[in-house]
Amino acid sequence: MANKAVLEGGPDDLSERIVPVSDPGQDLKIPHRGGYEHFKNTSRHQDSPEGQLAVYEWWERTEVAE
């Protein structure tokens, strides 16, 4: 079973709030609107339709150079 996480914060139009996590505990970098939204792991967990998942908080956005 793949690890998943709940994303908290960041842009309101982020399409997915439950995402796969390939390396638990490491920061996540989610492609969004020509850049990346960065999320950091927290010590919190949240109940979801897919069970109890780790919560990752948004902390910054980076743009992709064209």
C-alpha cells in the first residue's frame, strides 16, 4: 500500500489534498500553475476517507524558469 498524506494550506485551487508520498518524512514538491508548492511534514495526523494520514503544511512556492 502506498503512503499518502494530507496537504494543508497553500493555494485554494490545488486540485488534490490527499497525495502519494514516496519518501515519508521528506518535504513534498507538488507541481502547480507553472511552479511548485512545497509542503513540510508535521508531527500531526488527520483522519480521512483513506484512514489516518500524515499532515504536510505548505511553506513556500517556487517558480519554474522558462
